[in-house]
Amino acid sequence: MHYNQTDTRDGKCEIVQYYNSTKSGVDTLDKLCRTYSSHRKCRRWPYGVFFSLVDCACIAAMRFPDFHGQSHYVFKSSLAKELCLPLMIRRSRLPKLKASAKNAMGLSGIPVNNAPMKIVPKKASTGRCHMCPRSRDTKQSVICCKCGNFICPTHRQVVCIECNQ
């Protein structure tokens, strides 16, 4: 792009002048990322990279005409809800969900399944998961609500995988 190596009237070459004229966009992006940061204190570096990417993506998305007139806070909070929604729906199906998490999900408008797995009392026997191979031999005390078979944590949600299909 810059083939001219000669100095211009400022004593700087053409490539340095071009860089100086365009670096204000990077400075503006850095300032907006610091102002509207989603960073949280964490010890794992992938989280820091993810938060930085989310910050840059939010600022880039705010430049589209569809989002004009929306405040940055409203935009980021709606984005956070959309990113968390699939995980919250999956978590709402867990059999042993804490009451505080159920209340929070209910306030967010996510239907919470209040029909947990049947847990066999201590006196009753445990059984092998009917979906695992015999070589794995995983003994469980949790029963599927529909079919009544024993199921392990990897094969259960609210009902076993076979009953969901």
C-alpha cells in the first residue's frame, strides 16, 4: 500500500503518517472498552480473552444502524440475557436445582420444571444404568420419571434420553 519511502514535509515517512492518522479509532475503541467493560476478576486467562472479545464485539455491534438510540447498558444487558438463555434453560431441567436458582429463573421468565427425578429410598436397592454398557456397571439410585429405569448422571436430564425422544 505504501511504496514511497521518502520523507514528507514533517520529516516522517508516508507509512508513519498513515498510521498516526488512523490510530485514533483504536484509541477510541480502547476507551469505550474500558468505560463499558464486562471484565470480571478471574484467574483463568481464557475468561479475560473472552471478556475482551465481548467488549469489542458489543462496541462494533453498536455501530450498526439497528441499534441506534439504544443505550450501551441496555444493549449489553439484552446481549447477556441472550447468551445465557440456552444454559439457563438447560439448567432448569436439572433435578436438584437450588430454590434460589429456581426463583431467579422464574423471575427471568424461564419455566422451571418442578417435577424432579424420583430418588429411591436408602432401603431400596440401587441398579445399573439401563443405557450404559455392562462393562461400565454404574450403579445408581435415581429412576426415570417415565419409564422407571435406573439412570446415571451422564444419561439423565429430567427424564432419560430414550424417554425424551
